[in-house]
Amino acid sequence: MTHTNPRHLRFVRTVRRSHLARLAATGALVVIPAACGSNDADVFGAAGQSVTTDQTVTTEAVTTTAALAETTATTVTTVTTAAADDAADAATVPATAEMVVDFTYTAEASGGRAHNPYVAVWVEDTDGNLVRTISLWYEQSDKGARWLNDLSSWYGSSGGDVLTSGATRAAGSYSVVWDGTDLDGGTVAAGQYVVYIESAREHGPHSITAVEVTLGNDGFSVTLRDDGELSSATATFTV
């Protein structure tokens, strides 16, 4: 059994009577529809009074309808905003996700002893803001810290803040791991990021390579270009 909203019926009847009144006032109404019933008899009383009354009722009905529409719009906006907030909260990489960055460092022959390089591996967002330093290798002393700015790109991004570090290492192949968290320890949002590897050593060249990646619910592996003493670099994301 179909149920009809009484408010809707009243509104339809009001608009219909108003329409008939306007037609009667202009002499355009010739036939009285049988479906109008006795409720439409008021339309054909004193024409001026009927029109005035129906216009008032119609104005009230339209005002009420507009108020209902405004309330509905407000409700929809609130729900939509809440849904967007929930979606934003949910749009983070899986908590189990991690990225492994592999690279090879090869000291170029210089005819003398090659010092161990300073190396930084870090992640930025696409606006150039530091997300997390994955690994930082430098001489663990006050003297050694003075040369951190030789890692010019990392230093410019981080401001030289050392939150994680380790001693320098000799030439070789290495792997470092990022757990997908930011500087505050929270899981990063899904989206685009840039992974960097930078190296510098005393009396040696400066090398840097980078790749843009999109983090989400799918794993991938990408290759970074070789540069200077850095080669065979890859970033592998698993979820």
C-alpha cells in the first residue's frame, strides 16, 4: 500500500487553487475540472478576496518549502563534510607498509685513501617538506657534525636536525628501511612523495638521486637513476 505525504498533498492543492484563481481572474478559465472537487469552490467567490487569500497561502507555502529546502541543504552539507573527514582519516598508507631503499656506493679512484662518505636517505612531500629522514651516516663526533651541510640537499630540507643517525660506512651495497611514518611517528597519508639518496665525502664528489613515488594500498618497486658514486638504487614499497 502506497502512503502519500499529507504535507505534499496540501502543497499541491494550494498551488493548484492559486493557479485556478489566476486563470479565473483573467477570464482564461473555461472548463472547471471535475477533479478539483468542492475544495476549489472558494476560488470562484469574490475574485479579489480569493486571489488575495490564495496568494497569501501560496507565499506561505513557498516560504515553508524554501525553509525546508534550506534545512535539507544544511543537513546534506553536514553529512557530506563528515563523510569527507572520514575519507581523509582513512586515506593513510596501511600500518603494515614499509619501504626498502637499496643502493650501492662506489668510491671513485683518486690515487689516495678514500674517506667514508656521509650519506642521507630521506623522504619529502611534493612541496619539498621533510617527511622523514630514513637514514643518516656521518662521523659521530662534534667535529664530524660540522660537515653535515656537505649533504646540502638533506641539510636544506631538514635544517640539520639529526633525529636518526649512524656511523659512516665503507664503499658497498646497503639497504635501509622506512616504516611509512612521519616526524611525529604517525602513519603518512596516501599520496605522492619523493625519495632521495645523497652522498658526499672529503676530497670526493657530491652525488644525489631521487624518484617520485605514489604511496597507497599497492606495492611497487622503482629504480633511481645512477649519479656519481651512487648506483643500483631502488625503492621497494610493500603493504
